[in-house]
Amino acid sequence: MIRVGVLGATGYAGIELIRILSMHKNAKIMFASSQTYAGKKLAEVYKNLQNIVDLTCEEVDVEKVAKSCDVVFTALPHGASKQIVPALYEAGIKVIDLSGDFRYKDQAVYEAWYGQEHSAPALLKKSVYGLPELHRDEIANTSLVGNPGCYTTCSILGLAPLAKNQWIDMDSIIVDAKSGVSGGGRTTSLGFSYAETDETMKAYKVATHRHTSEIEQEIGLLAGQEVKLSFTPHLVPLKRGIFATIYAKLTADMDTKELVNAYKAFYKNEFFIRVHDEGSMPELKYVNGSNFVDIGLCVDKRLNRVVICSCLDNLIKGAAGQAVQNMSILFGLDEKTGLNMPGFYL
Amino acid sequence: MIRVGVLGATGYAGIELIRILSMHKNAKIMFASSQTYAGKKLAEVYKNLQNIVDLTCEEVDVEKVAKSCDVVFTALPHGASKQIVPALYEAGIKVIDLSGDFRYKDQAVYEAWYGQEHSAPALLKKSVYGLPELHRDEIANTSLVGNPGCYTTCSILGLAPLAKNQWIDMDSIIVDAKSGVSGGGRTTSLGFSYAETDETMKAYKVATHRHTSEIEQEIGLLAGQEVKLSFTPHLVPLKRGIFATIYAKLTADMDTKELVNAYKAFYKNEFFIRVHDEGSMPELKYVNGSNFVDIGLCVDKRLNRVVICSCLDNLIKGAAGQAVQNMSILFGLDEKTGLNMPGFYL
Amino acid sequence: MIRVGVLGATGYAGIELIRILSMHKNAKIMFASSQTYAGKKLAEVYKNLQNIVDLTCEEVDVEKVAKSCDVVFTALPHGASKQIVPALYEAGIKVIDLSGDFRYKDQAVYEAWYGQEHSAPALLKKSVYGLPELHRDEIANTSLVGNPGCYTTCSILGLAPLAKNQWIDMDSIIVDAKSGVSGGGRTTSLGFSYAETDETMKAYKVATHRHTSEIEQEIGLLAGQEVKLSFTPHLVPLKRGIFATIYAKLTADMDTKELVNAYKAFYKNEFFIRVHDEGSMPELKYVNGSNFVDIGLCVDKRLNRVVICSCLDNLIKGAAGQAVQNMSILFGLDEKTGLNMPGFYL
Amino acid sequence: MIRVGVLGATGYAGIELIRILSMHKNAKIMFASSQTYAGKKLAEVYKNLQNIVDLTCEEVDVEKVAKSCDVVFTALPHGASKQIVPALYEAGIKVIDLSGDFRYKDQAVYEAWYGQEHSAPALLKKSVYGLPELHRDEIANTSLVGNPGCYTTCSILGLAPLAKNQWIDMDSIIVDAKSGVSGGGRTTSLGFSYAETDETMKAYKVATHRHTSEIEQEIGLLAGQEVKLSFTPHLVPLKRGIFATIYAKLTADMDTKELVNAYKAFYKNEFFIRVHDEGSMPELKYVNGSNFVDIGLCVDKRLNRVVICSCLDNLIKGAAGQAVQNMSILFGLDEKTGLNMPGFYL
């Protein structure tokens, strides 16, 4: 039994971790922290957990975590993670960090896009970008995983086969991404209230969203060259889900069927990636509630442009599920463990 | 042209007043206050008003309001109204107050249910309960209208013919009411966030909601006796709308058709009350966007119980529309003026 | 390993059975029928099942089912079940029927409320009403379970302790129930389209809904007397969930705390019933995604009336989850098996 | 008073015409047809119209329309319009057609994208593309308007200043469009049911949607060259609204402020086009319920790419409102007549 700690357990990524781990046969939650609710039963804060989870929220306590846990998930806000992760790492336990703080190879890129100094730059060399489909072996050999977020996982996996094979004009990439509301976290801001969010939608942080740099890092690594691309996030009246529509100029001479086959070949060993057959396109209801990424694509011969649709559940494959998948890699379990469920559909 | 002021213009009732008045051919908004946004263009706070409304939010200024306006709508939080209304009233302008502060005949009832002293009890004797269908003549002769809220308008109008005719057991009344989210105002509280509100519902303030006392006051007046009843509010994932399902033991020997006809007769001069034919029941999409109240009913002969469904748009007939209807009464206009629009349906 | 068949696998109750059974460690789906999609892969009809479920929809084939399955779930429309269940029963396999056809003790009641003859009345004497919390021992000894639906499970469990103890006036019961849209099945009717359903709500079949008779049967059994009650269903813009607000005149002298304690005592051995502490009321987000029923209550001393809120996921505890719970009883498994998951919350 | 006919009055575009015209001070509806509901009161089919609209649905009757109306709106399905419009046109009344049948200059383009012959090609030479902001003068001089749809109005107006000035690489245009559900019409298809549509989204008809050709026609005319572009429609859980995110490679050396100013100048006489200031981006809640198009933009200097967000209410500026605007042009009224309302916001 893997002994697990969750820091930031009452945020939406944290509580999804608790929900998934409460059904996991090889993991046991030993410690859950919450700054806001310390001292309160977790099942009082989230009453869906009544009869299932019997844990009390605690203050963060590195020593206690180190003693009682084999691995800790840090589901803290960006910036807060890099304050606490070094101590956890020093204490010798494995850390899977869900913030942006340990996802970057290049400190300067982090600092430019996050507008703050990185207080633990040495750890950036130790940390591994926790996208199992691209970095499985490195993850297996690290103690610090920078777990990717929802927009980035969705975008990178949608683009990876094209980038790796350099079948597209690398200057032509556009990612138009649509997100559900839980992606913004458990927030009380007016812009996330029901009355201001239902039956409307908007784009936000156009041309300036931080996740752009993370997608560029990974697509650049795959392509073997520096890559710059457009990334436009939208807020849509959904509770869960990320849907990315990706465009690029195709340089290879391929039709839809050939490209679908190439994607299937690229992901042939990846249980959690489902490439749709020619003519089928993904919908959020296929993936929400699961750890799957569904990808469909179409080559528009008229324009020689490829359109890829990629989607996932932002709280699962885009956060907590991927973190659990990374835990399986760190501990040598089958990656399906605890994640072998279909989407809700309804 | 009636010169109008709106205090609390950036709350949801206030902004719906602005929206309705911006299309009103006999009214002109001279003054709009907002504590939060004073100094800002109203059309910057609510960008739907761009090109339509050219007003700047001001601080409350009684003297200025009194000089520039013939009537003022006070769409302030409960408690705040009774601080400001006396000065406006003294200044000699007509006041239509959308809070609960001037809806009560009996100061003691107000103080019991609101848990606070009433600082202007003398005005309770001057104010008239602004439900035109029941108090039209009194409204025409007052300068201070206590404009009823959404739950109460919906419940009282659904029950009025039964109460007036004493066709029911007055101890048997139950109002099960369902509300959209805008009824809670423009709030940032977590319980109104999209992620916590969509795809869920709940009852709240069971047996303790303030509006109980307001419904009891008016139904008691109609019945000529003290009335106590059950009122249960629910929060449902809707932006607009109140839907009340009302139950009572029928003492009269009537079937559905007879009772429908009695309701039609009771409301025969009321443009804004639409009593459905036997076999038809109201839906929110018929009334949302309009000043109508739709009422349907069914006599359950098996149990000798009547079930009434009553619904309205909480922001219009439940707030701003009713206030404009009251303005028409105060100034001798046709009550349809500015309110002669069908529901959105979509 | 229990070998399972699902007839009507592509309706919403059927597909929820498939989803739950696909994660069940002691059951294996051997047979799935679908009239509409016979010959098609189940994972082509519901693409959320890709990589998880590898089954092809078949035509109903009693012989094949009897040979390959230990138990069969019939998730067919009302009326269709009673055509096929007798043959399955004769063939000697256990049957859990999700329609209304085998829920009645009294053939005449069924025929009166369903407006059709019952073609297999002899089986009504063999079948057991599949509400484990009330009929566990009988279920364990039958081969034919009439699995209760969503409205009835929610209403009966909310009322059971009061009825059993006769703490209420049995003529005063009112159940005001709100349902999500999936309760109507996988239908293409206009009244269930998104444009006609979102941001609106309605009551339907007021005083005439079939489930009234089913609730009356069970509450009557508990109370030891004939019971007639009001049941009003509403359609609310939710995908999942039933929320029942129940009213009755209290004849016992109890306050909220005492009644809460009595409910907790009544359900003390029931894992899936969660009685909320005084002051807490259930919300759908606590139960949706789980097999739990959450119950909260309040004694309104002013009126001597009790208000009970009871809610559950219509597709799980109101259909597929309850059916799996019944399967566990039939085969001697722990009832939590395959159902030990918390609600989604998000 | 303009005498108006509406053919196809019970579809969503038709009923929105009825709703808008019912509040129009210079128009009177003389005739409303509905194939499905002929003989029924319009206010029985759409009960939101009770007390407001007193019309009975009729069968299409060209002679009667010609005699009783000055102008007729044909809100019929694509294909049906071209069967009936010629007779109406011959009869000498003005026709505003809301289908795709009379929007094309080039019969071959229509036939290629619609997969059917055009039975009235001569009329394509008479008809004018009814986008007032681009073709006001031609509209004033025609008797047959091909009223543009929602996707196209939103996309074309978002791109027009760039195309007209040739500030972009014409091969680089991508329109990623998101639509509410009412855009699909009043349909009973499963893919539009609430349970299958809420909390999910998808792309559809990728690279093959008919409206592509209509956008290409108009952008080509503005640019003075043939244009081919990517258009990807998505279905999003909204009742109303189109939101287009448009991408193009900028060839001009302009920053966001300069381009915003150029858009403002281009549309300076257009009441219904609201160009947002630098730093502000449109949201659907600003435009839904109104005839406005809101446009915001951002020049991404890092990539030399422009991102434009354009949105409108698909039933108003994308259908019925635009048709009424065209009617004003045909009859010399101020275009704001009947359309001078702000968005609902809530």
C-alpha cells in the first residue's frame, strides 16, 4: 500500500485526487492539508465524501508528511508550491507537484511568463515534466514530477505526432482551447458566478496565457527546434472539460486516413489516448469522468491544413488522474490502476 | 417624460430597471447610483448597455435626486433602504423601494423576521404594498411603495383567489418554491459559483425564510384571518425565474374546470396574469423576459387537494418590471407601458 | 465471477449498468441487447466506453441469455418487460427488472395506473420490490426483483421512518419532486431538447403520475394502512438527480434533533443512506455519481409540520446502482461491492 | 404601418421574428404560416405569446400573402425557400429570405456546397446579400434580400476591415466558431437533447460546413480576390449565441491600438457594431437579446498574428433582427426601429 499525502486537498484538483484515491486499491491517504479548512473533517467540506473518506484537514507539516507518506501530491496555487516543495524533496519523499512551478526546463521562460523569480531553480534540473506519454522513462527515475495542467496536456498530446515527424509548418500552429469553469479553481470571483457564466462565453488572456510557454517548450522538444504558437483560452459554461481545436499548415502530403493511422501508430501503446477513426470526432462527454484523451482529426485538402480536436477532463487527465498515473510510474504499478474507468457520458 | 432615479443601479434588480427603462418611451433616467462603481460609466460595468445607456454611476445624493427626479427606485440591500428612504420621502418625491423594508403593516413582524429594529416605523403607515393586482387603488394614492419580491409575488398571486373566497383550509397551505440564481443578487459567494451551482440543487432556509411572513400578511388580509403557512425555497440551476408549486386542502366542492374559471374571473382585468386552461400548466420559458405571471392548477379529486403552479421572471414581475408597473400607477399611465413584451422563450 | 446480461443496454439505465459493471470486480457482462443498435459495438454507440468495454449489441435471445448468464438486468420500457421476463424466469436465471412491471403487489393497482392489462400476473406474486433498505430478506430469497425507480426510491426512503412509526397524519403527505432530464430516458422528443429545457422548468402529470401508486403501496405497507398522497413531478435543467421535498403534519411531539436521531437510528445499518445532522440539508452534488441517498429534515414547530429533503442520483440509486445492490443481495456479496464510490461533486 | 407576413413562423428564426415584430411600432403581422401547426393559434404553440400575439397559423398561400402584405419574411428550411420565393417575388411584394437559397452570386458555388440544383437561378441575379453594414445601398434598391445567417454575419463582420484593407495574408484565415443550440433549429434529433448536449461540446462538419462558402464569397469581394479559409463550427451548451475567434497572419505593421482604431473608423456609422477598446474582449452576455455585434481584437506581436473575437445573438443579428434591419432599409425607416434594445445580460 502506497502511503499518500495531499497538500491543498480542498481545492478542485485536490479534492479530485481525494475522490480518485478513495477508490484506489493500492494507495492510502495518510495526510490531507487545507489552509482554509484546517481542523475540519474533509467530509464536512465536501459532503459527497461522507461514509467514504474519514480524514481531517491539517496544516501543512513537512516533517509529519515526510514521516507518514511515501509520496505527496502538492495541489497548491502557483507560487506556493515552490516554497514548500524543496523541503519535501530534501526529506526524501517523492513529490508530484500540480502547479506550474516545476514544469519548466528553462528558469528564464518560467520567470518571463509567471512574472516572478523562481526561488528553487536548482530543482528545475531535477524535476521531470510529468506527461507519461512523452516522458515515461524520465518520470520513472525522478523524485519530483511537474504534473502538467489541463490546457497543456490536451494541446501537446493533440500536436505531438505532427511535431515529432515535422509534418507541419512550425510557424503555423494555432490552438483554440475551450475550458470548463472548474479549471479556474474553487474561486468566489464574480466572473465565475453562475449568473455571470451560464449561457455566455468569452475568450480571455488572448496572446498572453502562461500555458502558451509550456506548450511551446514541449512541442519544441518534439520538433527539435524552437517553436512559437498561438494559444487562445475560452471560458465555456461547462463544469468539467477542455476541448482544443488545433490548426496547422500541413507540409507532408497526407490525407485524413493516413494521418489518422499515423496518430494511431504513434499512440499504439498508450491506453489513455484514443485516436478516433476517420469521420469521427471527439466530444467531451466521452472523456469527462475518465483519464482518457480523445483525439480526432481532419486534413482539409482544399487548404492543405490539418484540424485536430483533442479533449479531456481537466480535473482527471488534466490534473488529478494524470498525477495518479505518474504515481503508478514512480512506484512501478500498471498505469491503469485506479484509472480504469470510462467517462460518465451523462 | 417622467424623470427617474435608480439607487443601487448595478445590482441585478437595479440593472434590470435600467434595461427596462432604457426602452421606456415615457421615462428618462436622470440619476443612477452605485456604491461599488461610483465614477464609472454604467455601460462599462454592464457592457450590454453600450450604445444604449450613457450614464455615469454616482454616489447617493438625496438633494440631487430630489431636484432632478420625479420618482426614485431604491434597489438597495435590505436594511440600507430604511436608512435612505425617509430623506427621499421627506424631499417630496415618489419612492418605489425594492427591499423588504417597507412591505410590512406590522413593525413587530418585520423586526421578528428580519432580526433588526425598524428605524423608520412611522413610514410603515404611509407605505403601500406594491402588488398592483391587489392594491392598485392604494398605490395610486401613496408616495411610498414597498415593491414586493419574487417569491412573494409568485406565491400570493397563485393563492389569492382561493384565500379571498376561503375555498381552502387555511392551515393546510404549502408553498414549494424554486428560484433561479439571480434571485440571490450579484454575489461572489461560493454557493453561487457556476461549478457549485450547475447540475445540482438544494433547499435552503427551510421553515425560516423571511418571505414567509410577507406571504402570510397578504394571504391573511385576503382571507380576513391570521394565516400561517409552509414556505420552502430551493436554488435551481437557472439564471432567471421563480416557480412555485402550491398545495392546499380544498374545502369547496369544485373540480379543475370550475376552479380555473374562478381564477380567470378573479383576474379578468389583469393583463399580466395569465391563467392557463384546464390541462395546461405553466413553464418558466413562457414568462422569463416578461412581466407576466402564469398560473395553472389542478384539483386532485382523489385527495380533495388543489395544486397550483405559479411562475414569473424574478427580475421583472418579481422586481424591476413590477416596479415600473407601480410607476405607471403612480403617474397615471397605462400599466402596460414599457412592459408590453412577450417572454423570451429561448 | 457472476455472469451478467443486460437487456436494453443502450437506454440510459442500461448504459449506466454497463458503466458500473465495467468497473465491478465480481461481475462480467456476457450479453448486451439493444433493439436499435443490434449488430453494433456498444462502444460505437457510447464512445465513452472505448478501450473499456468490448461488447456487441445483440437482439434479445432468451436461450442464449439463459445459457450464458447467472443474472439478467432487464432495462426495457414499461410494458416490454412483462413480455420477456416470464421466459427468462422460467429458464431459471435470476431477473432484476428495472421497469414498473414487477413492482406491484396488487395487479389491479398496476392496471389502473398503467392503463393496460398485466400479461403475467402470476409473477407478481413471485416478484419482490427491490428496495434493499426495506425488503432485504425477501430479495435474498427471490429470483425476480422489481427494481424501484428514481422518484419512488427517493420518496419512500425519505418517508419510511415516519410511516413505520406513524408519527404523521397519513392523509397529509405531499411529495414535491424535482427530476433531471435523463429520468425521461434517451428520448428525441421536443420537450427534452436543450433549447426547450435549459433555463426553464415545469411540473408535469400533476396528480396523475404512475409512481404515486408505487409510493402509496410501500408507505401503506410501512404504516399498516392504506395511504393516499400527493406526488408532483417537475422537470428541472439537470442531467442527473432526483430531489424530493416531502411535507407531512407531525402528530408526534418531536423537534428536529429528536427526529434526526430517529432517522439515524432507523437507518443505522444502511451504508447508502446518509442522514444529515440537524441544520444541514442535502444537495444533489453530494449524491450524483454515487449510490447514496442523502436525507435532511426540519420540524417546523410553528406549524407542527415536518419537511424532509431526500435526494439521489436517478441513474444510480434510482436505477442501475440499486440494481447492482440487489444483485449483491441475490449472490451474497457485500452490498458495497462495485458501489463504494463517492459522488462526483463536480 | 408596414404589413408583414412570416412564412415558417414556428421555427426558431420565425418565432423570434414574431417576438420582435410584436413590439415593433411600424409593423403589423398580417399573416403567419406554419406547416406543422396550421390551424392552431400561434400563442398555443408558443405560450410566451399569450395576451400579446393573436394570430392563427395558416398554410402558405401566395395569393393571400401578396394581397395582405407589403413584405414577407421566408424563414423556411434551405431548399424550401427557392420553391416558394419566385412566386412571391413575381407577385410584386418584397421578400426577405432567411435561408441560404438567395445568398449567392455564383450558382455553381451554391450547388457545389448545397449538393442540389438551384431551381431559380435567375433570381440570384436580383437578390442582394442582406448584410446592411456592407451592402446597404444595394439592399435599398432590391425586392429580394438573401438574409445572412449567424455564423456568416459574425465571421464576415469580424474580418471585413482586415479584408478590405488587405492587411492580412489572405491564405492564413481561420475562423473557429462556437454556436448555441438554437442555431440548429427546432429539432428533435438526439444530438440536440438536453441530456446529450449539456456539459459537453464538440466540433462538427469540420472543413465541410456550407457557411464556409458564404464567408469566402463576401471576404473575397472585400479583398478583391478569391479567398479560401478554414471554418470550424462547434456546438456549445448555450441556447443563444455565436462566438467566433478569428486568426490571420498580419502583413501590415500595426499594433493592437492602431488596429482597434482602424476597426472603429471602419464601423463609425454602424450603430449595431460595437468595437471594444484595447484590452477589452466581447462576451456573449453583452449581445444576446440584442441586434449588436461585439468585436474585440488583439495583435500578437510575438507572432505577428491578429486574433479577433466577434459575437452576436444568432436569433437576432444572426437571423430575425437582421431581417428586421433589412426591412427598415427596404422601407426607409431608421435601422434602429424595433431593434433599439440592449442585450439581456442575465
